[in-house]
Amino acid sequence: MSWVTVIWAMVASACLTLAAVHFPVWLKDRAAWPSLFFALLAAANAGLAFCELGMMHAQTPADYAAALRAGHVAVWLLTVSLFGFVRSYFKAGRPWLGWLVVGMRTVSLVPNYLTGVALNYTQIATLQAIPFLGESVSLPVGTANPWMLLGQVANCLLVVFIADAALSAWRRGERAKALSIGGSAVLFALAGIGQAVLIFWGAAKMPITISVFSLGVVLAMAYQLSRNVLNAARLVQDLRESEERMTLAAEAAHLGIWVRDMALGTFWASPRARALFDLSATEAVDLDRLLRKVHPDDRQAIGQTLSSPVPGADRYNAEFRVLEPDGGVRWLSVQGRFEFEEGRPRRTRGACSDITGRKEREQEMLRLRHEIAHAGRVSVMGQLAAALAHEINQPLGAILRNAEAASILLQAPQPDVEELRAIVEDILGDDRRAGAVIDRMRSMLRRHDIDMQPLSVDDLLGEVKALVRPDAAARHVRLAVQVEEALPGVRGDRVHLQQVLLNLISNGMDAIDESGGKVRDVVVTGKLRDARWVEIAVCDSGPGIPADRVEQVFDSFFTTKLAGMGMGLSISRSLIEAHGGRLWAESRQPDTPGACLRFTLPVAAKADNRS
Ligand code: ADP
């Protein structure tokens, strides 16, 4: 029995068996590159084992040279697949070094076939028989080919490439991987290189056994890949368990969940999520199909939210309507986040719930609030009108009488100019009195009971935002509140300030409606103006206020709206002045369209702030 044949055949068959096991893994999962490279590497080593056997059993120098030449092709494939395996498995190693090794190995195939008899010999004079494992095997006697240096330098660089990649994996904490695959590959490669150098340069008399050394690397890789498979199986089990738990929790909370692979465009949706969108259990889901279920008014906004993350933010939440088959609408709230790979959004996960009940309550509240506000305005206007009519009647009557007298005087052929001047003086005096009546009205408003309390600007703006949100959502206006960090509290009357802010924000939204522009933003900001004053601004993306009207808009009864009363800004100014602050409008700037209404409030004393 020939031990050499038995051992080398076993090496080859072990490698081929492992290749046959791992190649189909890659066929099933085209992302499993390590399995493909491992299968190629094992097949290459099997080929090398046959070539080595051919060399040992060669009868003529030509037979030996042919087997040696073929062996170099097997070594080339071994090198390429080792490079591929190390890169894909460790996700490390310098690519340029790997490509240099592959390049040198590829180039070395040229002298292998075109110079001498093979890469290692310019000529093989004869074969020498030496004893090996109890039998006689062939060794060449010939002249070394200097081109073999190319292959040997490539082998040394390959060792450096593998060691470097393994070191990176080690540093990342993947020590078992680095040690078993990196360590064994470096060790066996060094042994193989050492043997080849000694034999081909004539320093040692033994057959080439590189495939036996490489079997160690193949086995170490096979061991690690099987461990991966085992770990993956365990992970699948754990994943199933945690998925069960998550599904249970989501179902209990009536949450529908989905995952969207943004690269492949595929969607997975839980049964509850399907039910929320009226999709059957078997219907394929994609973004278009989902969006078709969304109310046309919300479709564009929600489509954008789900397909492209806002720069700098990986989370999103939105509320939108879904059309029901019976023609009704269902309100859904969705919260989710994007997951990025190499800076690109790769996946998005979201959870959605039915908020129709909440929305209906909000809308009911909004309707009630409008009604109350309307009733309030009507009653204030009624009182004002009654008071005005009463107070102003007298100066108006006097003006009328004076005007009538003047008109009679003017009919005289030579009107008495002195008399006329006196009448005009009287008219002016009455007009001033009428003005004073209006001023008194305003100060009456100013004297309204004001309950000054220390207030947190954050809380104040947050409350107003909560009040306005449904109205803003219905009018498709994005309302943002930005409060400077560590902003001290202010002194003010919560209800009055809310009233002012509500008025300014709804003016902003009216202005946006009027302009009909695409950008529909109202931004409310709070910042410290100086040590004593906090400044709150309400800025919108409407058409702005012309420069010559920035003061006029505060006049009582000034309005440009069909159904406007023109009292909002005038009352707001009175209220802010009653707090000791100032309210003013800023005209449109060329670079920032829209209007900004700003007001100041006094900073609360330190003791107040602490409380
Ligand atoms: P009303 O809202 O009833 O008209 P206001 O006193 O609140 O009364 O506003 C007076 C006028 O000021 C409005 O009619 C409008 O012309 C103008 N105005 C107020 N706010 C804005 C704004 N944000 N952008 C443009 N114009 C505005």
C-alpha cells in the first residue's frame, strides 16, 4: 500500500468534500462570500494535492514539469481565494496589498509557461528517487529559474496581508477568529513558503507537501464557518423568541409594526399594521400600495417622511389619514426610525397606531375652543361697540352741528372767515375728544385683571403648541417651537399670554393661507434679549407685512381680511404693554420672507425662577 497516495488522496477528498458542502451555501445566499471563497480555496488545495502527487510519482522530467506547472495554477487559485476569504470574512486587510499579491501571482503564471520548464526550473536534467514515507518518490535535479523569486515574494506579501487583517480583527475584539484563521494561515503559509524555498533553491531534499500544510488552514476555516452556522442557528432561535415577545407586546398595545428594506424596496408588515391599512394577510406590501391607502392631502408629506430622512435626524413621527373602504377616514400615528449603512439609509422600522378617537376628541375641542373664542370676541366687540357708541356720540354730534353751521356760513356771499376758523377749531377739539375716548377704551383693556406669575417660557409655548397643533395640522402648517437653552422664566399672566400667542400664530397661519405658498411654517422662538427681558417671536412663511404697514396693523379695526375684525393685534399690544413689555411687527426682509411679530416680557426675579 502507498502511504503517499493514501495521504494525498485523503487531503484532496477532504478538501473536495468541504468545497461541495460550502459552495451550495453561497448558491443559496449570494451574500455569503466567505463560503464561496472557502469552497474555491478547498477545491484549489485539492487540485494542488493532485499536482504534488503527480510530481512525486513522475517518471520523466517532462511529467514532473507538467505537474509543477499545473501546481502553480492551483496555487494561483489558492492565493486569489485566500485574499477573497480574508477580505470578506474579516472585513479587514489592505486591499491594495491583496491586489498586489494577486497581481504578482497572476504575472508569475507567464514565466511558469513561457520560461524554462516551469516557474521554478529553467531545465530539469533528470529525476532523482528518494525514500519518503516508506516508498520511493521523484525529486527533480535541475537549474533554478530566477523568476520563481516573483512567486516567493508574492507568498511573503500574502503572509503580511493575512497577518495585518487578522491583527485588525483581533483589535476589534474578534480574537477567536483572528487566532484560529489568521494564526493558522500565517503559520501554514510560512511553513509552505519555507519548504518551497529550501527545495527549489536546492537546499533540502524532500517532496513538495504544501497541500498538506494548507489542509490545516482549510480545516481551521471550516471549523470557524461551522461555528458561524451554529451561532446563526442559535441566533435564529433567539430572534424567533424575541420576535414572539415583541409581537405579543405590540398586539397588546394595538400597535402595527413594519420594516422596510430601502435598498430592495421590500416591506414587512405585522398583521395589525396590515389591518390598519386594510390590507389582506397575503397581499404584497410596498410603499406605493401603502401610499394609495393614504388620504390624498397627506400622501405627499407621508411619502416623503417614509422615504427620505431629514438630514441630521434618524427618527420620524407623523399623523395622517387612511381612507377606509366605506369612504370614512382613519387617523394613524406613526413613529419610526431609519437605520443607516455607510451613511445611506438602509432600513426603516415603524410602529403605527389608530388615533381616530383622539383626533375626534381634539377636533371637538378645537370646535369648542373656536366657539368660545368667537363668543368671547363677539361679547368684547359688543361691549366695545356699545361703549364707543355712547361715548363718541357726543363729540360726533358736536362735529355734525359745527359742520352744518359752517356749511350755512359758506352760503353767505362773504363768509365770515373768523367764524369759520373758530368752527374748524371746534371740530378739531371734538375730534381730539373722540380720539381720547378710544384711548380710554384701550386703557380700560389695559386695566383688565392681570394675574402676574412666574412662568416657564418652555411650558407656556408648549401649552400653546398643544392647543394649536390640531388646527395647524388641519391647515397643513408646520408649527415649530424653539426655546433657547436655560432661558430664565418670565413674569406674566398665563391666560392672557396664551391669548396673545394664539392670536399671533393664527394670524401667521391666515397669512400663509393667503399667500398659498408651498412652505407652510410658523416658528415660535424664545430667547434672552438682555439681562431683564425675554423676547418671544412668532415668524411665518406668509407674504409678510409691507414696511409702511408695520405700525398700522396695530390700529384698532385695521384688517385686510374679509371676515377680520382688526382688533387682535391692538388688544394683544395692550396686553403685552400691561405686562410692561413691547409688541412690534417686523417688515418683510428680502432674504427672509414672511412676517415676524415680536414681544418682550420681563425676566422673573431669581427667587421666582427657583420656585
Ligand atoms: P384681524 O386678524 O382680525 O384682521 P389683527 O389685528 O389680528 O386683526 O390683524 C390686523 C391685520 O394685520 C391683518 O388683517 C393683516 O392684514 C395684518 N397681519 C397681522 N398679522 C400678519 C402676518 N403674520 N402677516 C401678514 N399680515 C399680518
